[in-house]
Amino acid sequence: MDVQGIVEDIVSEVQPLLGLGAVASYIPSLGDVPAENFGVCVAMSDGPVYGAGQWQQPFSIQSISKVYSLALVMSYDYDSIWKRVFREPSGTPFNSMVQLEADNGIPRNPFINAGALVVTDRLLTLTGDAAGAVRGLLRSESGNQELDFDAAVAASEAEHGHRNSAMAHLLASYGNLENPVDLVLENYFKQCALRMSCEDLALASRFLARHGVSAGGTPFLTPNQAKRVNAVMLTCGTYDAAGEFAYRVGLPGKSGVGGGIVAIVPGRCSVAVWGPSLGPNGNSVAGIAALDAFTTRTGWSIF
Ligand code: DON
């Protein structure tokens, strides 16, 4: 399979889509990123790495960080997180809180914002520094020791973070936070503000394509845990578009409002795409089209 040729073709094919949708602006400092950017990287589980377009340009990973905080919590604490968060698709936007009260403060899944706040809270209890733990994992798995938080993005999100603050307070009112609200929010905004390239993300996610085996060759997750993280990505990773994503792409995937999406082909490779312009569900328009083309061309879907 000529994977390098395929990713280069995909970059050409998505060019007409790059203007569709809108770059996220509810976190004001994300709104400055030009919509014309596009990158793709494929990291094979047995070593080779392929990339095209702006695949080495860092961007804000945002909600993609929720995959690694969940993986870390599961690595420390196998199953106890599921007492505090469900694992069902919400069918609602990533920042919705309508179900949270109806469900007595238990978020529908760990990838909507309310669920990710609970996971970050747990990681804070387990490590004392949740955002630092996520950064540490991503540095060691990607091999990029320079990757870091974008302080301006984190501050911008904090300044406009009324909805996440409201969710965190509602969680606390149900006794579903172990740490002070402000500390949980600070760690959550920092982990979302990590800057990484498609190359960094594909490499850092390879443990999910290798049944939990880390970049160093040792188990980070058990094969069963890796299966479970991938399953939650499939059902909940793209929010109220998870059905559409499964239909078009046919892989576990996790999006972020910075325009990145990570997808996993278990046993074969991890893929990261980046196109900042988002559709109505907060997922990259060109990114989904690129992953659709990738699984169509390669036949590498789980279905
Ligand atoms: O909490 C937020 O709203 C952002 N830090 C992350 C949202 C996000 O990336 C949703 N994904 N598509």
C-alpha cells in the first residue's frame, strides 16, 4: 500500500473544503488560525510514519486531550472512574449541560466537557498535576519533549469559560468533584491548550493502535483497556456527530475544536488530521472528509 501517495492525494482532494464551516471563535485566541491549513499524518504501529500538508505544524489539541486524560486515569485506576461518568453517547453538543441535572450530576460520557471535567478531577487526585501528567504522557509517547501548553489559549478559555465553570459547579453540587472547582478548571483548560502537530498526535496515539503498548515497548494500558478507550472514542468521540463519523469513517476517533481529529485503526496505525474550519457539531469539515477518503482508499476501517 502506497500510504505516502494516499495522504498526498488526500491533501489535494480536501483543498476545496477548507473554506467550509467556521474556525472556532468562542475561545477568542483560537479564532486567529487561518482556515487554509491542512495536515495529515499516519503512524504505522510497526514504525513507518507518513505525512502530507502542514503535518508538522502545531495547533491547539483541545478536546483530543480528553483521550489521554481518560487513558491515564484508567492506567492508574482501572475501572473506578465509571462510577462517576457514564459511557453512553449523549446525542447533544460537547458543551451541553441539559442532561447533567437530569442524570443527577453523572455526565453521559468522558468526552463531553462535563465528563472530561470529572476525568481531569480524578487525574488531579491521582497525580497532583493532571495537566502535567497529560503533557508528560504526550511528550514521552510522541518523543517531542518540547510540546507544551499555550498559555494564551488557556487564559483565553478561562476568561470566556462561563459554561465550563457552570458545569464544574453543578458537578460539585452533586458531590462529583474531589478537588476545588477552580483547580479542576485550570487543569482542564491547560490540557486542552496543549499545542501539537499531526505528527506529534499520530505518534502519541499509537499506543491505542498497539493494544496499549507504549512507545518504549512496555504496556501503558492493557489490551482490554485500549479496547475500551477505542470503544468510547467510537461511540462518543465526535459528540452528536458520532453516528455520522462512524458511518463515514468507520474508526474510533476524537475531535477537538482546534480542528484536529485523531483516529485509530486497531492493530495497524493511528491517524491525525488537522483542518481548523469546523462543521456545526464542532468537528473539522475537511478532517472528516480526509478520514473518509483514507478509510475508503485503504480499506482500513473496523467495519
Ligand atoms: O472546553 C471546551 O469547550 C474546549 N476546551 C474543548 C472543546 C472541544 O474541543 C470540543 N471538540 N470538538
